[in-house]
Amino acid sequence: MNEVKEVLRNIEQNYKLFQQQQFTFIAALEHCRENAHDKIRPISSIGQVQNYMDHYCNNSTDNRILCMFIKICTELSKLCQQFESLHPGTPTTNNILEKCKVLVSQSNDLSSLRAKYPHDVVNHLSYDEARNHYGGVVSLIPITLDLMKEWIAHSEKLPRKAIQHVSDQAGEKSTGSKVSCCSTDTQTLARQEINRDPKKHKSREKIFIPPWKPPGGPTF
């Protein structure tokens, strides 16, 4: 759990740097839309941004900021996979994780997404930009980050108790079986020793028999 929390913190730090350059990001998308003669459609998927970057991006500044967006989305997708392998899942966490996986998929339509308070990414857009073009793409990462933090919060409460309970039960069973096993092994070894050499066993018994003394004899 600590590992995925650290990964999430790193993604958040990268997103803060990206968020500070939101105007550069919007300008890059504008340039790509112009180059692609695609000024009507909203930015509706991660795949669309990837396509713009690959085929319609003509300068290094635009390429850098678009690449930063794609990289963060890719890291979020990988973190979803880490969540899946880390936790067996409850109805609540599975539902949250499924939402995250849908959000960061390449073809998911994110045009209707809108990040709400305390996020202010949509407020930095004009009315037309927010409504018709970029409201969804700027909302994707903060909404996904919130869901991932929610997943971790639920995971730290519910599964830990269940795992601890199972661990305690396993410890009790292990202790009980260990005593029984040791006792059984000792008896088994003793029987094997007798079976291997009965005469030797009898001779050992005789060693511990005290010598005979006549009645009324002196004692030392």
C-alpha cells in the first residue's frame, strides 16, 4: 500500500506542474486543431490528444506539454493495474477502480466531464472553451486523482481489518498444529528407534535398573 501511495504522490506532483501550464496546454490543442482542420469537435478522448501530438504538432513547446499530459494519463492507467494486483477488492473499491479504468482508457468520451470545487481548472477557461471544447480534457486528471485517493482511503480501512483477522486465525492454527506436530514426531521417532533395534532398546532400559541389595544389609 505504501508503494502505490508513493506512486500516486509522484503523479500528483507532476500534475501540479502540468496544471500551472494549463494555458500552454490549451494553446497547444488549439494549434493542433487548426493544423488538423478540426475546429468543431471538442477534445473528447486521450486518443485524440495522442493523435494530435503524433501528427499535427509542429513545435517543441506544444509537443512537450501534450507529451506531459499523455504521460500522466499513462501513469494513471498503470496505477490502476497496481491497484488490481494489490487488493482483492470490495464492492466499493471495485466500483471506484472500474470508474478510474474507464476514465483513463484511450477511447473513453470525456467531453462531458467537469471537475468541480475545489478544482478550478474549468474556471480558467472561457465559457465557450469550457462548454464546447476543453472542459472535459482539463477535468480528466483531477477527477481520476480524486477517485484514486478515495480507493486508497477505503482500502486502508476495510481490507486491513479482514487481512489482520485472517492473519490472527492463521497464527492460532499454526501454533496449535505445531505443538501437535512436535508431539507426534517425538512419539514417531521413539517408535522407529524401538523397531529398528529392540535389543538395543531393552539394553538401555537395563542400565537404569538399580542393583539388587539383600534385605537388612548396610546402606551407603
